[in-house]
Amino acid sequence: MRRRKKEKHEEELNESWLLPYSDLMTLLLALFIVLFSISSVDAEKFQALSKVFNEIFTGGTGVMDYDSLEQKNEKQLSDNSKNKKEEKGAEKQHQEEKKLENIQEKINHFITAKGLGNDLQTSLTSEGLLVTIKDSVLFDSGDATVRKKDVSLAKEISELLVIDPPHSVIISGHTDNVPIQNSHYSSNWELSVMRAVNFMKIILENDKLDPRLFSAKGFGEFQPIASNNSNAGKAKNRRVEVLILPNSDEASE
């Protein structure tokens, strides 16, 4: 009886190895399944993921480093957006410059047709399109009233300012440095302002123009474009300027 019990006990012990063997086989099967699933993952994505984990676990890049990387990426996106806006703004500015060039060509054609090349000139400046008119074309010496014979010219100039879309216009008066000596105006400043205002009044008789876009200034003798040491220089300084501004509303859209 004792020997039979012993043999039975030994058989039970000998079969005990089956349980861990079964567990081992289960683990191996799970490992092969994982390896198979990994092998089907996109190689580039797997390498990228592997690199990230490798950097994290080897101390190359930590969580804080990835926060900094994220901030850097956000800054780069912001810079790219800013650059695109600047490029768009530059493109609109270029388009507006082309429009002003077309307006200049139209005015130059008018000047040539009227034989006014010595009295009217145009130039593109950093501020906009500038039309310079000699004072002798519109006014008597020392006077700010547009001569009756030149009112028709002023009205023709007003037609040139009918632009689509409308642009803001600044009309300014300028004199030489010879002090004014009459009972109507106490200074060159006053004379220059009134010349700009009176010329603008005639311009705005054109109901196709919006008065809200027009303004008048007087600079007296303080913005000369030539030396006042000669009569020719003084004649250049006595002038009315019409500045057509770029359409800033369009440029800022």
C-alpha cells in the first residue's frame, strides 16, 4: 500500500511541469502575434515612433523638451502665417502701384494733349502719385483766386481725379520765400492755404468726386523743391500739388 501511494505521488509530481510549459507556450504565442502585428506597421511610422521612445528612455529628449519643441512648432506656424500675410500685403501694394501708374499715364496723356508739359508734371513718390501745377497756370501773382480763364482747366483736372475705386486726395499750396505784401494775405502761409482751398472748391464742383476724400493744406515757403536764390527756382517753388494716395482700404484687406 505504501509503495502504491508513493508511485501515485511521483506521477503527480512528474506531471506538474505541464502547467508552466503551457504558460510559456501562451507567452511565446502572444510574442509572435505582437511581432507579426509590428511587422505590418508602416516602416516609416515605426521608425519615427522608435526614435521618439529611444530619445525619451535614453534621456535625449524628455517631456519638457517636447513641450519646447511644440512651442517651437507653434512659433514656426505663427511665423509662416505672418510671412504669408506680408507676402499678401506686398502683392496688394504692388497692385496699387500699378493702378497709380495707369492713372499717371492717363494724366500724362492729358498734359501732352493740352501742351502743358512745362506747367504740369507728374511723379510717383513713396506717398503716392504727385501732380505738380505751376501757380502761374491758375493764379495771378499774390492772389489766391483761380483766374476765370483757368477755371475750365481746373475742371478738366477734376475729371482726371474720377478714379474707380476712389482714392483720397491731398491738395497743397506752396510759395517762394518772398514775403507777401498786400492787404489780402498777411503771410505766405495764408496765401498757400487759400490757393489750395480755392482750387479744391472748383475740383469738388464735380459731383462724381466724394468731398470726404479731399483735404487741403498750405505749406507757405517751407517745403521748397528748388533754391530760392534764382527767379527760376522761385518759380518752381510757387506751385499747387495734387497728391493721389494709394487706396489703403484695399491694401489692408
